[in-house]
Amino acid sequence: MIRFILSKLLYLVPTFLGITIIAFSFVRILPGDPVLLMAGERGVTPERHAELTAQLGYDKPVVLQYFDFLGRLFHGDFGNSLVTKKPVLTEFLTLFPATVELGLCAIIIATLIGVPVGVLAAIKRGSWFDQISMTTALIGFSMPIFWWGLLLIILFSGILGWTPVSGRIDLLYYFPDVTGFMLIDSLLSGQKGAFTSALSHLILPSVVLATIPLAVIARQTRSAMLEVMGEDYVRTARAKGMPPSRVIGIHALRNAMIPVITTIGLQIGVLMAGAILTETIFSWPGIGKWMIDSISRRDYPVVQSGLLLIAGLVMLVNLLVDLTYGLINPRIRNT
Amino acid sequence: MTDATVKLSDAAIRRRMLAEFWFYFSQNRGAVLGLIVFILLVLVAVFAGLLSPHDPTVQYRDALLVPPMWEEKGRAAYILGTDAVGRDMLSRLIYGAQYSLFIGIVVVSIALVGGIVIGLLAGFFGGWVDTVIMRVMDVILAFPSLLLALVLVAVLGPGLTNAMIAIAIVYQPHFARLTRAAVMSEMKREYVTAARVAGAGNLRLMFRTILPNCLAPLIVQATLSFSSAVLDSAALGFLGMGAQPPAPEWGTMLAEAREFILSAWWVVTFPGLAILVSVLAINLMGDGLRDALDPKLKRS
């Protein structure tokens, strides 16, 4: 097992270096002079320009610049935002919990609905439930979620007036950040109505973000269940007179869950892409909206380091998924 | 003489294969429905000039935000209503079909050709060529696709062409991986050895001998990528990074419609519905293709 973990970790090193090269070269291939870009419309005198170029290391060869960049990364220095002047890492860490809260909620909704629906559809293969749920799943899978979000806003915020349109909580409430998760912090603050407010802000964005993972999980669970239910050991269990509920619960479900867990884990990339759209529609102050805003403000240090941090994170989660997979399925370890 | 008989039987085999393919494909009612909708979509795109009642970019200043004709204030001239600057929604939706299909075709072609060449090189030569290529593909796959496409567009400059290039770059590793895996399993087969012994060069082995036998998974992936490309380019348009106004691209139309979501439902509803229906039709087709082309992947 230790060899398996080590080999997986070793495998990540070139990928991570590749990610840093892409993030680095991305700023280098940008048209225009980075110093002029930073100076903005005010412009800069030639002396100051030369001074800044030397100070920021832009006069050195590109390869040296890359190693400087890499060195700073290992010291936790991800550069400063051109707009707010704050360190990118600080901004990232401030906004990150909002995205995690949204993403966790979405994946919980997707799993809690997707897995039972998939299992039921597989058991009742060919029934109306199977057909309706799988058609719905395909529609969900094909959904432009930015439009889906707008439709839900029209219905639940516009017509019914049940949920707010944007943000994480009503401005009436103020309490200190403890965990960064609005749901937990609002409960800890003990303010009346704060939790309900946070929940009503969270519900629509998480449903929108959950849509595609939910469809994928339901479809994957169904096909995994169907595959397992055709296996010999399930037939044996049936043949020896085990009640169907036990056959499905103990034999089939457990084995079918292995690929499903992987699928759920691999949704993190989908969630990050979805978060960009969902956070933009609902003005959710998370990483996705931050990236979009930075791209349109041409705040390149933020875009560069944000890209790096997000890719690194997705890579880490994928590693965890791989390791979990190796843990539940010993056959994988030795390949 | 022998040549002629060989050619004839080749054609017969091809016909037989096509018939078999259609048999399995038509078993899947959803796939046939998807195919019909897709053909309609192609027809709408091709005959957009004939079908659309108005010019998609002409602004009728006397008809701002007119609701669809069946609503109380609707007008018969604007069947699906008009947008905030008085452009006919139906005409814009019809022309939007051209954009979506064009984007899908261009993205899939670039990604497919690039992926096949890269995957063939990696699978055929193996060794360090394979290692280097596949590590680079891993790096691209480590980024969430929409995010990488967004950043690439930010570097290249917003616009439809750059959006298509960016999406194609992001999709290409999937094709490369599939091709490589297929090539590696085909390389061990006897017919490849036979062709090599017969004196076939590397290029001939790669493109004429091996590639045709690796196509099935690539076709399925191409269909799925087509629908993703339509979705992602609409998302880029919605975020202001894809096709630029006044292009009647569906995602861009949605972006322009955002401020009217609570006052004019039709400017928001129809473009999104058009995206959903097209993507759904292509995905239905993709499911059918997978069932018909790949017996290993059972119906799911």
C-alpha cells in the first residue's frame, strides 16, 4: 500500500510542474509589457519603468524568471492582486470557504438523490420509474446550468418570492467568521433568523450546481448496479434463498459503490467549472466569481495564481480519490 | 479479376456492417428521436435565410420587448417576441443554430484530428515519446475544462474563433488518450505484424492499418464532445468571452437577456431552451451510437 501511495505521489510531480509552467507562461505570452499593464492608464516614466522591470525581475532570461516564480511558490508567495494589492493567497483563502460550502452542499444533494434513484432504476429496469428517471437524468446532463439558474430565479425568486436572488446572507445579519461556512457560523452566532437566511440563500445555487453531478451519479449508479447484478456471486446469493433486500443491500450495492465513489470524487472538476457559472449567476462571493471578475479586470497575477491553486486542488482531490479506490479495491494497487 | 471480386466483397461487407449498425441504433428509440431533432436542426441552420421572418440583427425601434404572439400584447409579426433592442427572437434563434453547429463541427474536428495524431504517435512509438506526450495531456486534464478555456480566451482575446480554439485544446487530450489506448491494444494483433512484415512503413501502419480499427470509441467521444462544445461555447458566450454581440449566438443572447429575467421571460427562456434541446438531441444520439458501435459498453 505504501508503495502504491508513493508511486501515485511521484507521478504527480511532473504534472504539478507542468501546471506551474502553463500558469507561468500564460502571463508571459500575454501581449504587452507587464509593467505597463500594472501601471494602468496613468502611465509610467522611463526611469520608473526600468526600475520596476528590474525590481520585478522581468529583465532576466525567461528560464530564470520561471525558477524565481517557482521559488516564490514554494515560499507560499503567490503574488499580489493588481486591483486590491492584497496577496492572492489571502484572497483565495478568504473566498474559498464560500465555494467549498456551495460545492459540498451540491455534492451532498447529488449523492443523496442520485445513488438511490440509480439503484432503484437498476432494480426496476425497464419500468416507468427507470425510463422517467433516466430521461430526466439525460436532460439534467444536457442542461446549460447558467440558464437553469436563471429559470429557477424567475420561478422561485420572481414569481413565488421564496428565495433571495443573490449573495450568501441578508445584510441585516453580521457575525464573525469562525469556520467560513455561513450555515455553521450563522448557527454559532445565535442570531434569530440568521440560519434560515443563510439556508435560503444557499438552496438555489446548490441545486443548480448539483444538477449535472446528480445526473452523472444516477446514470453511473444504475449501470454499475446492472453490471454487478449480473455477476455470479449475486446469482449464488439469490439461489441460496437470500431475501432480495439482502442480496441487493449486502452483495450488489457494496460492489457497485466502488465505481460510483470514484465518479463522485471525479465530479470535483465539474463542480469547479460549474461554480464559475453558478457563482456568477447568483453573485456568490466564491472562487469562481473571483476568477471571472479577475479575468474581466485583467488582474493577471490573480488569474495566474488562481488557476494554479485550483488546478493543484483538483489534482489533490483526484489523488485522494485514487488512493481511496486503491484502499477499497486491492486489485488496483498492484497494477 | 481477383481485384474486382475483392472490391465487390469489401463494399458488400461495408453495406452489411452499416445495416447491422442501423439495426442496433434504431433499437434505441431515444437515439432515433435525437437523430431526427438533429437533422431538423441542421436543416434549420442550412435554410436559415429562407426560414427566418426577419433579419436577425435589424432593430425594430417600434417593437422593443414585444412578448410572443400568443401573449396579450404580442404581435403576429414577431412570433416569439422581440428582445430589448427590438430584434426578432425567432430569427435570432434560427440563425443561432448556425453558430452552434459550426462551433460543434470546428471544435470536434480540431480536437479529433489533433488527438488522433498525438495519440497515434504516443501509442505507436511508446517509450519516452509516449511518456512525454501523456504527461502533457495529464497537465491539460488537471485543469477544470471551462476554467482553462476561459483563461485561454482571456489570453487570446474574447471572440468566437479564440473560444473555439480554446475549447478544442481543452478537449483534445480525451481523444489522444482514447486513440493511444486503442492503438496499444491493436499493435499486438497479428494483422499489424503481418502488415509490418509485408513492408508497410510507419505512416501507412499508423493511418491505414491501425487507425480504422480504432474509430468506434472515437466516434462516440466525438458525439459527446460535440454536445459539450455547444454547451461550453454557450457558457463562454454567456460570460462575455465567446461570440460577441450582436452575433445571434444562444449563450451571448442569454447574457444580453440577463437583466430582463424578471420582466421579460421570453428573452431568457427561448435561447436556453434551444441550447438544451440541441444538446439533448446530440446526447441521445451519442447514447445510441455507443450502444450500436461498442458491444462491450452494454446499454446503461
